[in-house]
Amino acid sequence: MNGSRSRRSFLQTVGLGTAAMGVCASAPAQKKKPIQGFEETPTDPNASKGWKPVSDRKIRVGIVGYGTCRFGAAFSFQNHPNVDIVAVSDLFPDRCAALAKACRCEKTYPSLEELVTDDAIEAVFVATDAPSHARHCIEVLKHGKHVACAVPAVYGSLEDADKLFEAVKTSGLKYMMFETSCYHADCYAMRQIYQAGGFGRLIYSEGEYYHFHSHQIGSYKDWRVGAIPLWYPTHSTAYYVGVTDRPFTSVSCTGSSAGFAPWQPGANQYNNVFTDQIGLFQTAEGGTSRMLMCMGIHSKGGETGRVFGEQGWMEGTQYRGTMKELPDLLRPPLPPGVNAGGHGGSHGQLMNEFVLSILGDRKPLVDVVQALNMTVCGVVAHQSALKDGELMKIPQYKI
């Protein structure tokens, strides 16, 4: 591995997170079990090693949304040295007050629509309900502000995808989707190796997201009740699109049901019975990807993936292939005080990438092209599942 950060230090960092997850798993039973992906991540003493400030500028940020997952404060915007939280918002006054407290912010608004009219704000983090993501991001862009958004970019609507794409292109502003898998240690390392040529063309890849849902997580207007699995595809699809920057071209998908009450016929607003969906995708490289989202099976839980190329393959953080000198595989250093956060220590990385893209006036990782290519494939996959696995073409986005 080139540079001062060695393969050993990379594996040691990954090992620290893995060991810590084991400690969390053995916590006393009386402690409330956290939502999957939001388990406390231990502080990595080396997370800020090598960090250097790039600017003394403060980006003025607004944050919207503090629902069940408390996403609004989960990405550590409030701790970044280049960020001032100007205002926050949530539709529920108690949640809005809690978000303001968590972000150490005094100014609040009762809705996103009112917050975006504040001329003091130059960027907004949208952490609202998934069905509102596209509409809310378009509203932010219309008011001349950069926008970062929780996943997915759109929720079930190809029309919304086209509208969001045009809104970002027209605005010339930064858009970033906070897909956590892209900053998992394994997926990030796969991307670095792929970009350096260590895999060659990917022949086969896999992405898996397991989240057992025998009980229902709370949600605004019950959007999670009976949710369609591959309308929430990006934790899985990042293991191809986020690695290669390339889209899928077609899909054949099947679905199954675990029989849970929210997924019974007529029990949800989507008329959906699938708790689990598995899609077989053709890629723009001419390869094949198997991507799944499963809520009805007992498993280890979480997100994972594997890539297999002409020159090498990778599962977890172990590369096996023809490349002898690997690029730096460690994720970028975080500013002191910024927490790595949940979902494999990805939260702080995503927020920092968004901030740096604004400061450096460059395209962020998981821009609108990547975001939509990770998301719309799942929308089409569900259409395929409704037609017993019929092979269907997938819209592709590029700028």
C-alpha cells in the first residue's frame, strides 16, 4: 500500500470497529436496543490523524427532520469546524425543540418550506420521510441552496427521479445523497482499488441489506408500514454503483413474503406483500450483479457486498488479485470532534464529504448521478417482481 498509512493500520482500524460491535452486542439486556445501523460507534483515536484544515470559511447550514431515527443530528454537522447550524426544523414542535438542542441551535422553523426562505442559510440537510425526499430537495434547490439528503433519493417514482435530476442540473448547486455503504470500510476500499485498476472489469458483484422487521419501526404517515424492499435499495446497490460509478442497465427481480401483518394484502398503502426482494441486474460493463433487500428473514443483519473482477476480487477488507501495490484504502481523516457515527462509521464521513465539496467547489461522492443510478434500479426491480421476474430496462443517468 502506498503512503504512510499501511495495510496493517487499515486492518487494525477495521478490527477496532468490529470488536466494538461485539461489545455493543453483549450489552445488558435492559438497555433499549438501538435501531439497526445506529449502534454507538466507539471513538477511533486515529480518526483525525493526518487531518488538515482546508479553509476557515463557515458554511451556514439548515437541518430538517428529527424522526424515529433522529437522523437530523446523527451526522455531526454541529461538530464540524467549517459549519454553523443557522436553523433547524421538524413538523412536530417537540421534535423540533429536541433537534435544536442536539444541534446547539436557537433558531427553529415549523416546516422545510419556511426554513428554505431564510437567506442566511446556504445549504440544507434533508432528513425527512423517504416519500418526501425528492420534493423537499427540489424545494431547497429552487431557493438557491446546496442540499444533502438521507436515502433514498426518490421513493418509488421514476417521474420524481427525472424531476430531481433536472433540478440539480439547472441549479448548478451541490446535491449529495448520504448513502452510508459508500463509506463503509469495505465498500470504500473496493472503490479505491477499482479506480486504481485492481479489479479490471467487474464480472460479478453482490450487495446485501438484511433488516429483520417482524415488528414495525415508527414512521411519518406510516410510510414504513408494508414498505417495498427494493424501493430502499441503495445500501445494497452501492456495492456496484458506488464502487464503479457505473449504472445498471436491466433487471429481473423476484419477491417473497414472510407473512408479517404489515405486508398482508390490503394492509398497507402500497398494496405490497413482499418483505424480501432479490434482483439480478445487468451492469453497464456487461457484468452481472445480485442485489437484495430482505426484511423477512433471520440473519446477521446489516449491509455487505462482494466484487469479482478480471484482475481480482474482494470480500470484506481483504483484496485478492494481481495488483501488488494498493492505493491508500483508509477513509479520509475527520476533523477533531466529528464523530464517525453509525452505519459502520460512515455518518461523519458523508457529512465531511458534503462540506468539502462545497468548500472546494467540486462534485461530491454520491452526487445526483450516482444517487439516481443507485435508486431507480430498485424502482424498476419492483416492477419486474410484480411481473414474475420479467426482464426490464433501467433508466440511466449521466451528466
